[in-house]
Amino acid sequence: MTTKTEVLTNRRNLLGAFAGIATISAAPTYAGVFGYVKGAGNIRRIHMRNSRNGETIDTIYWVDGQYIRPALKEINWFMRDWRENKATTMDRNTIDVIAATHARLRTKDPVYMLSGYRSARTNAMLRSKSRRVAKDSYHVKGQATDIRIKSRSVSDIARAAMAARIGGVGKYYRSNFVHVDSGPVRTWVS
């Protein structure tokens, strides 16, 4: 019988084997979006820091056309509603857009997540405090994330996210973040 420690150790060994490749060039590839990036390999990686609770995640979640389920579970937990400590299954396209945006910006700085998944109760509370919070937010559906990267501007991040041509990209200059989601393709400025 395999213990939880052995499973985690084996997974870490697998990810460690790919880590060298990921640090050379972690640019993800997207069929039908922007294809193979020359020399990038066939790996997708997410490197994020939660600006609310300080947690970090740096993991390869897709290799050779296959999502790595334990990595996706870690990402789902990382992107949870921190106010209620509740997670959901995040839309893979949202994760892919974040990874593609980060890779296009060619920085070692992590992506800072301000808001990932939100429970309906958290969204309602935030909506009562700000007219900028949508009633039917993609955050509640596990399809949106608000991000920033310290070394890049809102415009730079938004431009990189729009290049993926997946979902919505909102520029929030006063609050210094970019909203990305996997809903219909659209852009806005707030």
C-alpha cells in the first residue's frame, strides 16, 4: 500500500525532473491559441503568490498534452476563497491564461493573486461595498482571477493576457491589477 508521503514524494520527484526544463523556458503552449513557442517545450507552469494570505505556489500542471491532476488540486486550493476557506474546481482555461500571460512577460517575479474563487456569500459582501463587483461574477464560477506582477504595468499584463484570446481582460489602473477570466472574449477599463 502506498502512503500519502510516498505519493507526494513521487510527485515531487516527477515535478523536479521537469523543473529544470521549466526554468529554462516555461512558456506554455495552447492549441488553437498561439501554438508552440519556439524552444519552449510542452510544459505549463503556474508561479503565484496570494497577496491576501502570503501563500505561494510554483508547480508544473501540464506536460505533453496532459493536465497533472494533483497539481490542479493544489491550484484549486491555492485559488480558494480565503475568507471562507472554500475551494472550487477552477476552470482550466483560466489557469492557462494566467500561465500564458506570465510566460509572455518573461519575468521570474510571481503572479500576485488578489482574488481567485469567491463563494456567493463573499461576492455578495464585496458587491455591497463596491459597485465594481459583478452580481454574476466569473469569480463565483471559478472562472476568474485578479492579478498583478510587481515588475510589470497593468497595460503590459493586460496586453499579454489579451494575446491568449481566451476570455475577458479588465484593466484596473487605480487598484493596480488585471482581471482575467475564461468567459466571452472582451476587454474593459475601470
